[in-house]
Amino acid sequence: MAGSLTSEARIELAKTCLRLIGRIADRGARSQSPANIGYVLQELSQVLLERTGAQNRVFEPVDADQLHDLTRLYGELDFVDVCSSDHISRETPVRFETLPVGEEHRS
């Protein structure tokens, strides 16, 4: 499917994937269940790892309080957060203008 998409369509699909990752991560962050938190974190990690071509299951869902190397994971994610924020802040802003509304549209 992705091979038949235009470059613009692939970019939009990539953005959709990022929004989906955000929704999944947000759901996990709002959970009070260690099992659900661990599941979300491990499954997202597995899916993203599989994007590298790895087919073996590396991550198994476990309760959040049983996850190892969370400090390291946090450090890596914080680095990605800062870098991606820096890259995005360098983008050319999209300028919007306010257009007058005719009398017929005013309440």
C-alpha cells in the first residue's frame, strides 16, 4: 500500500501515525493500572522496533512497576522530545490573517 502512495499521502499517513501514537500514549499515561501502563509502553516499543525490520518479539507486556531501565528510557525519550521540539521550532511558521466578515455573517 505505502508503495503506491504519493509522497504527500505518505507524509499525511506518517502524521496520522504520530497522532495515533500520541493517543495511545496518552491513554496509557492516564491509566491507574500498572498492567495497562506497562502494556501500552511495551506494545508501542515493540511496534516501533518492528519498523526497523526486526521480527522477533523483544518486548513482553509487564506491569509498569516491573519495567527495567525506565530512567534510561525516560532520558532517551526526553532527548527525542527536546530534539523534535527544536526541529519543529525552526520550521517556517504558517501565517494566518483575519479576514473581515460581511454584515450578513455578524450576529
